[in-house]
Amino acid sequence: MRDGHIHTPYCPHGTADSFKSYIEKAISIGYDTMTFTEHAPLPTSFVDPVPEKDSGMALAEVESYLSDINRLQKEYKDDISIQAGFEVDYIEGYERETETFLNRYGPELDDSILSVHFIKGNSQWYCIDYSPDMYEEALHDLGGSNHLYQAYFNNLRKSAEADLGAYKPSRIGHMTLIRKFKDLFPSPPGWEVRAEQFLKVLKEQGLELDYNGAGLQKPHCKETYPPKPLADQASSMGLPLVYGSDAHAVSGLKQGFSEIDPRILSFNR
């Protein structure tokens, strides 16, 4: 049992659940490997569009975060494999700042994720999974669901193809996060074609895919990221799929896993 997407008490929009509580719970439910992937600090020149300005951890806490994981790796080395990582945001136009961050901390990382949360509209930036209200604002700003989905998948493609240096994350996070509010704002007809085209880009770039169970717990989504038909297609193409709980609390470990076919997962790197 490998979980490649777990948050920590360093998440400013998560919980204060301790590292040890995550680890002890993971051991008790049968995890062999777990990767802590805290939201990396956003580029300093980027203005976080969410009101609380809490999308990423503080840069000043990065050293402490990595030190804590290093200590716990040693403490639990006989019980579970603990990997250090980040969930890094791909933000178009901020590639060089992201590369600088990765060059600085990459040598200390074992496994990381590259995700798209932010979309640039005609008037401002939006965090597309923050709230239904912000999603609706983005929808209107970009001129409807078809344009919003086009912008999202264009950013996913750019994230996969971007040169972020030697320490670029090897896995793309929750590729269908754009559907978090799909029951409120239906996806445009034919959106699956864009998703299938993106799978081809992942294959060309030799990247892994985060098979994320968190969407099943979201009241307006109720499906994995990506949904099962796309996950099956990715597996048939030979793309490595790594389960991610995307837990922001200890209770989130293994969320959605019961509805994921473990036969299509990549359990070891």
C-alpha cells in the first residue's frame, strides 16, 4: 500500500494533526510507503488569489519541514518507508522561480507532485478548487465552461512539458481537479477528449499520474481524479498510476481507496 500524496501540519489550510499521528495511522492500516507532499511555497512574486492567502506553506518553514521528515524517516525506518516531497504548483509565467526553488531543495526530496490549481482569467487569477463562488467567477471571466476547461488542460499540458530543471516532480497531481464542482457547473460536452489528449502528453514526457481519491469525498464531485474510465485508459497506455489520498487530516488517509482498482496502481517506484 503506497500513498503518494499526503499533507501535514505545515499546511496552512489543513489541520494540526501531527506527523506522528499520520505515520502511526498509516502503519495501522497497512501502508508500506507514504510520501508527505506539502503544498510548496508559492513563488514570491505571485499573489495568491484566495482570500486567506494560504495556498502554500511558508518559505521560512521549509527547512523545519524537511528536518522533521528526515528525523521521522530514521525513527520509523523499520516500520514504514517515509518519503519527503512537495506538491509544487505549476503557474504559467513563474517557471523560473519554481525551478529556483526546486534546485535549492530538490536534492533533499524523494518524490514530488506537480499540480495545477491556478488559472489566469482575463481580469485576474483564480484558484479553481477553492470554492464554488471562485469557480463561478472564473467561469464567467473566461467566457464559459468550454473556455475554462480549455485553459485548464492547456495549463496541464504546459506543466507536463515545462523545463523545471533536474528536480522537476515526476508525477502530475489530480489531473481532473477542474471537475471538483461538476454537479454545480457541468463539464462541457467532449471534455474527455482533452483529458485523453493529455494522457498522451504524459506518456510522451514519461511522467506518472496521481490517482487521487479525494474527489470521492467532495459533495459536488463524487469521483476520483481522474475518474475510473480515464484511469483505466491511462493504465492501458502503460502510464504509472500512484494512489494519493490527498489527506489534509489523519482521517483522510486511504480515502477513496476502496473504489480504486489496485491492479492498475504502481506500488513501487
